[in-house]
Amino acid sequence: MRVIPLFFYLLMLFLPQAIWAQEGEFLKGKVVEIDSEMPLPGANVYWESFPLGGVVTDLEGNFSIKAIPLPAKLVISFLGFEKSVRNISNKDLEKLQRFFLKPEELNLDEVIVSGRAPDQNVKGLDLGKSVVPIETIKNIPALFGEVDLLRSLQLLPGVQTAGEGTTGLFVRGGSSDQNLVQLDGAPVYNPSHFFGFFSVFNPDALQGVEFYKGNIPASLGGRISSVVDVSLREGNYQKIKGEGGIGTISSRLTLDGPLFSDKSSFAVSGRRTYADMFLRFSNDENLNSNSLFFYDLSGKFSFRLGDRDKISFSSYFGSDFLGLSNQFGFGWDNWVNSLTWARKINSNTYFDLNAYRSRYRYLVGFDDSDTGFEWDNILSESGLKAHWSKLFNETTQFEWGLHSQFYHFSPISLRPSEGSNIEPIATNQRNGLQNNLFISFAKELNSKLAMESGLRWGFYNQVGTGVQYVYEGGVPGPNISVLDSITFGRFENMKFYQGLEPRISIRYLVQESLAIKAAFNRNFQYVQVASNSSAGLPIDRWIPAGTYIPPIRGDQVSLGLFKNLKDNRWELSLEGYYKDFHNIIDLRQGANILFTDNVETEILSGIGYAYGLEFLVKKNMGKTTGWLGYTYSRTWRKVVGISGDDWYNPRFDRPHDVTLVLNHEFSKRWSTNLTFVYTTGQAVTFPIGSYEMDNQRVPLYGVQRNADRFPDYHRMDASVTWRNIDKGRKWRGSWNFSVYNLYGRKNPFSYQFTNIINEQINFDPRSGEEIFSRRPGVVMTYLFTFLPALTYNFQF
């Protein structure tokens, strides 16, 4: 089978030459904003006499459209900009044409909130894809006033959360590690600050985000549930601009502009909390000696090398730290770098080459003369991705490429401090080498029927340096003896897997504003998390596929009905899905995975399935915009050795989920925003009784896992914004006042089953009702009730 990958590499080498030779008469151009010359991706380009043969600009604002008999009028439109109509003659086909669009002055009845073409909901081939504009994300009321990308995605149908105050995404029955979160093509392994309360993305630094939960393109892979594709903003090529904000717990600043000339640009952003500064003002010595903060820095530098080439370098660094009384310290950080070369080979062929490296690290330290230690771990991924795309005509597109990845999971190291009684521990490193080939073909078969088919083929090797253990009977387990160990040298093959990942989507236009779409998607995932927490912790252990841990496979079938109303002002969609999981992992009861080299003995593997129905109604234009979403979904797991070998629900199984997002513009100065969330309570395991041990009452748990539930979760957030829009002012500011959990709902974060009898007010964990009688205590912890925040935002 090793001959097959070699054949595909040769095919990728010679196929472009055959395809590039097929030329035709095309008009090529670039669409930019008139003042900043920033590219406008997603602009509609079509001939006035032939509107059905239009195209959409790419991420760099480029397009190539098949010529019709000339002269003819070309129309370019983009949301929020004045429409451009230009007469095109034969001589215009000889070179790249630049089109400058001017922002249009909208009255309040014409306010548009969208990040794509108005009819893309119906006519696009995408099923289960969302494009959330950055401005929409900034308008959503947020915890402590901190605008958050991942929290905004939690408001979409099909996306669940682990609980109060977390940014983890649980998409269509998948766990949080089954989402690929990438920044300019580079993966981010821990996309959260403050133990999951905030995401690592500063919204001012972002250009856009595309979220895939259904039909994932063949060019993307590595996770089985979703892809969050985030891009950093590109700097202004003409003049220096800035924006930022001063909030309740953090401040941020972004600057962008030309770097050396109008052929290069920069955009840099920084953000830092000052919670630790407030602690220093406390009179309590136990508080003023503590530290609690995070910060992040990002930058993007772009260079135009003529009309055909552009090179961009992106970098992100974010760090968190928690320190208690100068004795305990816990920190973690992400460092992501990405270098991209984009080339326009000819009028209808494009090439992108992306090299990246992503590193995640955590460090825990305890300063004590007897039990002091340092504990750290580093994981990294390096990759190289080549991507070609060819537009044969306005109805046919072909894409292909290859993607190589190297995973390095360094040893988990526990080092005692001088004089400490702690024993040193160091696990073996684990490495994985993965190569992927992908190809896709999209075709408008006729005026009603369109399809896109793709194939991704992954080849994964667990490689040395590493150690492989041999167990009695060939199967690892907690009470099974290790017979031998085999040591492998650098890049020596330890285990090989491969997987074919077909993807196909079909769209049928019933009417001009009504479509039926269907899709099938298969994905393999070669790295995953083993964790005792559903919320995700900085110390969660990532594990690559190996001899005893095969990769996860996910198969999803989805079907949707899409309808636009009133000139695309309203969008309606109804999507159903069914998903199968194979080789998913879960932990044995009482598993300890942090410092063991034999992690496979603590892990069990099984199967699962999920299904759901998602409804969304969205209003894009007018004084009032927003959406209402409802999801009914179930997800199940079956792992031998857990829950009596029977089917059980993971904690994020929440059958009913309702979200409401509203934005209303009272005037150009005043606006208000409101969100409401309702969801079924988490699936959890409560004790079935208790027993006495060492004069303490200890909770007794049954065999069935997650057979109980927390009370239902619901919350309303609101905000009011005032903007200074005086014309002629270079400095423009706005004030945002927000309230998280407007009516003070006490949503449970956790329950503690105490082993003493007390007279405190306790709670029934099933109903959430208060209990006043004397009984073994059940103490509920909740995080946030009525929480106001004030933020000043500015631009210059």
C-alpha cells in the first residue's frame, strides 16, 4: 500500500501542468474598498445580461469570470457598498482589472447584518456552514463585557456548551477536542483563557470566521465534528488606523497600516486583563499576594509582490497565569506562527502554500520545602499545506492539494524542588507523522442542480523516538502485566493507519428562493483528548493514535431545507443530521492519566451515535436584526466497561436548546442587544446512597453513568450602546453597558455531596429547589447572577 501514496504525490506534481494548459477567455479582476484598498472577499460579480453566470471573489478579493460577447456591462455588488457597473471591452481581458467599491450611506431601514451573498443561504452548496460577521460578534452581550468569538458560536443551532462560563464547543454530538480551531491555517490546541471563561481571540484582530459543522471541505480535516476557521485581519495599505477598548477587566489595542510602502501592511493587536491589579488593593494579605491575569498578542504582516503574488506572516502568543500566595503557580500559553504564499498562476488558477507551527505548553509549580515540585508539558504541531484551485468556467471548479503534519508530544515531567520528598516522573514522548491528499470538484449541472464531491486520504504513522509496551494477552488493562517493551529510534515507524474520507453535497433549487440540500461527510481524527472533565482543562492530556489507540472515525449524513423571504431579508432553514462515531475513547472509573506512561491501560474505546433537528430563522436587514434557533438532539455512547456495557449519554447531551439573538437600532447613536438561552440541564451522575468509612459518609455511585440531570439552564443578557458619530472627527468612541444574566438565574455549575449533616440551606440537585430540613448536605455552586459591565470602545 506504500506505492499508493507515492502515486498520488506524482499525480499532484504533474496534474497541475495538464490542467493549467486548458485556457479560455476570462476577465480577471480584484475588488477592493476605495479608501483602504482592502480586498473584499465574497463580492458578487456577474454580467448584467447574464446574472446567473456570476462568480464570487476569493479571500484576496480576486475573481475570474468567463467572458461573453463584448462590449458588455459587468456588475459588482457587496453588502454595505454601492453597486459598481462598468463597461468591459476586449482590451480589458489583457490585464488584471481593479474595481473600487465605496461604502454606501444606509438609513436604519436598510441596515444589513451578513457576511456573505444575500442568497447564499439558498444557492450555496454549503450545508451546516455559518459565516458570522465580526461586527455581529461585537454586538452580542458578553460576560464582563468581553466580546467572545467562541461564545458567539455557542448561540448557533447544533452547538452545545459544557456549562456556565465556558467557551468549549460541543457540535452535533461531538466532544470539544473534536473541533479543529485554526488561526490562518494553524491549529490552536487550547483556544481559551481563564480556565475556559474567555476565548483566545481578540475580536479587533480578526478578519472573519467560517464555521463548518456539516459538509466540511476536503481541504480541511483532522477533526470529526467541526472546523472553526479564523483569519487575522490584514492591515490597511494606505494609512494608519487604530481601535481598541477599555473594559471592566481588560483593555485592548489594535493598530494597522502600511509597513514600508503601499505594497506592504501590518496589523498588530494586544490585550491584557488587570484583575491582578485589583487584587493588590485588597487589605486581605491572602488576596493581595495572589496573581490572576492573561494577555495575548497577535500580528499579521502582508507583502504584495506584483499583481500575482502575496506573502503573509501571522503570529499569535497568549498566556495565562494563576498564582496563590507566592507558593502555588499555574500557567499556560499558546504560540502560533503561520507563513502563507498566495499566487495567482493565471486568470483562473490559484495556488496557496502555507507553513505553520503551533505550540501549547503548561507549567505547574508548588513552592514548599517538603513537597515542592515543577510539572510541565509541551505539545506541538508543524505542518505544510499546498492548495491549488482551478475555475474552468462560471459553473465548474476543481481543487486539489496535499497537507503534511508532524505531532510532537513531549514527555510530561514532574521535577521535585531541592529538598522535596516528591519522586521525579518523566513519561515517554509520543510522535505522529500524517500526510493527507485531497481533491474536490464542484459543478453546476443545470440551473437547478449542483453538486460538490471530494476525497481526502490520510496516511498516519506513529513514529519514534518512543516506547511500545507488550501486554499479556495483547490487550492493555489496569491489572494486566507488561511482558516487554520495545524502543523505537527517531522517526522509526511504530504503527501505521490510513483512512479514506469521501465528502459529497448536493443542492436542488426548487424555486429561486427555495432549495433542498443533502450531504455525506466522513472524517478521521488521529489525536484526541483524554480528560476527566467535560469542560476542558489546561492540563488535559492529548494522545496521538498508536498501537492500542486507533483513530476516531466520524460519518455524518445531513439533509436541509432552505428558504429566503422578502428579497433575502429573511432566512429560514431546517436541517437534520445523523452521525456515527467509531473508536471514541472514555476513561475507566477512577482512571489516572496525568503521569502514566501506560495511558492505554486507563482508556476504553467504543462507539456512539448522534442525531438532531435544527431550525433557524434569521433577519438580516432592517432596524431589528438577529435570529431565533431551536435544536432537538440526542447523543449516545457505548463503551465496554462503562455504565454496565450499556448505552449512556455524555454530559453534553442536552435534548432541547433554544437561542434568541436580537439587535435593534433606535438611531445612528443608540442601539440595544439582547440574547436569551434555554437548554436542557447537563447529564450527570448523582449518588444512589452513601456508606461510612473512617467516620465519614462517602457517596455511593451506581453502575449507570449520567442517568441524572442538572436543572434546565436559562439566561438572558442585554446591552445598550451609545456611539459618537460626529462627522469630521478622527477619534470616534462608543460606550457599551451590558448585563450578563439579567434576571439573576442561579444556574448550577456543580454540586458537592457533603458527608456531614448541616443546617444550611441546601438544594435538590434534580429540581434545583431549596431544602430546609436537616439531611446530608448537597451544596450547589453557581458562578454568575446579575453581572453588569461597562466598556469604552474607540477608533481613530
